[in-house]
Amino acid sequence: MSTKPAPAVVRAMSALNYLTAHPGVSFTLSELSSALDVNAASLSALLLALTDAGYVSRHPRRKTYTLGPAGVALGHAAALQYPAIEAAEDEMRELADLGNECVGTVATAGEILFVAIEGHPGAKSREAWVGQRVPMVPPFGQVFVAWSSKAEIDRWLGTIGRGEQEALLRQRLLASLERVREDGYVVGLANDPVEEVIALIDELTVVDRDEVRRRLWEAIPKQGPAYVAEGIQPDEVYDVANLAVPVFDAEGSVVFAMTLTGLSGVRGDRLREIGEIALGAARRVTRRIGGKWPSLSAA
């Protein structure tokens, strides 16, 4: 029997996630209450507990809140559990030079969490920041699920609907996952519905509310089959949303992904070349952390 987390725990996580997404910015109780859509009295008690524990700091005069020093110790301990983040720094910096940015992500329960960023956003790139979260709803998350078990893939695909368009997307995604395992990297194409997704992601930085998350959850699958790159033809020009490569641990599970952005208007032959460069970087990071690249037959 599944259980839901306690509301107070959910509110605490929302507050910490929101502060993490706005480093260096302080907020009043009223501002946090509005952004998180949480009653001010309940939020005040929650922030008091987090402040006492050192995870939140309250300015004595301005009465504003920021992340507290306990988060530093928490982050250091977490970094030791995820050695790929530090091991990938130099590789990500070089990959960013091929486009605009290289973003390091990990998969959490139903979300993709941004944990590292190298490079600078281009004029057409959406802003990314450490602590950002995106729902891992198809077609997002292929780099994390391609090497998963059939049950895990079915669970990921099960988050989309059952209509005709969704059935087409499911079919395209299954074929795409097979190509990902063969190529070692994922190519996501830009299309018009991506703009709606970007706008909703940006809105979450202003107000972290369930209603916005619901709209984002619904909007991501609408990018649909047009997001999934079928076969990259050498002479065609592609407007690429991102190119992602996986990093594996010692058990052959994807523990980290490096995602390159800023590749709009790139020829297919150059895109494949960039994919091979990124793949080499991912293999080197995998070796550095003692990981094992799985064979195609193991997928």
C-alpha cells in the first residue's frame, strides 16, 4: 500500500527547494507564503523549525529568509555520495564549448534535478540553474530510462495518456530508447510546444504551486513525437533542444547525465560528431568513478 508524505514534510521540501533555486536571494515570510501557496502561519512555524536546525537563516533586522549553513554540510556529504558531479567538471566545461551550456543532472523520484552547470546560456537558450527541477515525463528522461528494466520503462511510459497521439508517442519513444542504447546518447529536437514548457518552467521559479506543476506535467508530452529524433541524416539541418549522454556506476545504472544545449541549426554529420565527442566524455567520467558501461545486450 502506497503512502503519501506528511503535508508538513512536503511544505518543508518546497521551501528548501525554492530557496535553493534562488541562491543569494532573501525572502520575507509573506513573499514565501505567496510563492509556495502556503498559509503564512503554518509556514512561519515550519521556517522556525528549519532555522533552529540551521537549514534556513533568518535576518534579525530585515526578517528575511535564506538558506542556512547546515545546507553546506548536507551538500558536502551528498557530493561524496555522487562522485560523478566532481569527476565530470572538466569534461562538462569542454562540452559546453561545443554549444552554449552543459548541464549535469540526476534523476530523483519522478523529477530531473539540475546539480551542475558549465558554460553560458545563448540568446535562444532557456536559463538553467543548479537546483532546478523538471518532471521526468516522456519524452523527458530518455537518458535515464533507456538502460532500465522493462518494468521501469513501462512505468515511465505509463505517465502519459492513452489517446491516439499518446500511442504514437509511446511507439516512437520505444524505438528511440533502442537507438539511445545503440548510439549511447540522446538527441531531443526543438519544436513549438517546447516554448510552452519553457514558460511554465520559468513560472515555477516565481511561484512553486501545484497548479503550475500540473500544467507543466500536461504540457511536456505535447512536445510529442516531433521531439524524438528518429534517424540523424548527414545532410539535414537540425534544430536541437539538447544532446544528453549518461554516466554509469559500478552496477551499470545511470547515476548522472551531461546535457549539451545551444546546438540549433546543426548539420546531421556535425551532430553525430558532437554526439561521439560527448559519448567519449561520458565514458571517461564513468571510468573515473569506477563505473561500468553496459553492453547493448544487457539493456
